[in-house]
Amino acid sequence: MSIAAVQEFLGKVSEDQALQKDLAKALEAENDRQAVTDLAKSKGYDFSSEELAAEVERRQQEVANRQEAGELNDEELEAVAGG
């Protein structure tokens, strides 16, 4: 279990449309963190829901910092605004 596994999984999601659809379904679950963690495990990625939350929070903070500095492009702004 590791943050590196979370990063690898999120990287794979960004390039795999089928996995994006599976992720969207997992995010609709009542306990979405656990559902995403279970989805990742079914695809061979091993990390905890806490590690997932920590990486998501880190990425959100990075985006916020870049936005404050005026470094986001239109596509990134749309992605943040859209979800």
C-alpha cells in the first residue's frame, strides 16, 4: 500500500475511458472512498482509502496553489470546476 500506487492508479484513470466510467460509478456509492479503493484493488493497485484521500487532498491543494498563482490553463480550470 502506498501513495505511489494511488498515483499510478489515477494516472491509469486519466488514459483509460472504461476505467473512467468505472470510477464514475464508484464515486456514486455511499462510501465512495472505499468503492474507489475496491475498484483500484480489482485492477491490481493496492492502497488504503486513507492514502487515496491524502493524494486527492494533495492534488487539490496543488491546484489551489497553482490557481492562486495564475498558473492553470483553461482545461485545468474546467476540470476543477467540473468535478
